[in-house]
Amino acid sequence: MDPHTGAPARGVRSVTVIGPSLTWADVYATAAVAQGPQAVTWLATLPGYEALLVGDDGALLATPGWSLPA
């Protein structure tokens, strides 16, 4: 849910975050869904965490340390 509107979040179908703390990875993934596709920029600033976002259109966005298929 988008916390600003109360409507379903748009722009992102899925966010996967990996890192040293499962709790924080879950928190970051939830926050990223609410932020939308631009969250990839914020996620890239989190030390020790990497993320993969799947957009509504199926596009993949990833932080620099996440290896995407060619």
C-alpha cells in the first residue's frame, strides 16, 4: 500500500533485498515497494545490501552489486 494515498502501490511488482540482516532486508523491501521504481537509487546507498526490483511492466532494476542476466 502507498502510505501517502492508501491505494495499492504502483510501479513495482516485487522487491527482493539481500543483506546481513533479514529483518532490515524485509523493512527495506517494504519501504521500496511504497517508494516505487526510484527506490533503487536509495537502496544502492545501503551498505551491505543489494536489491532487485521488478517493475509493473516487467522491467528489472537492480543495485550495482546485483548481477542481472545479459
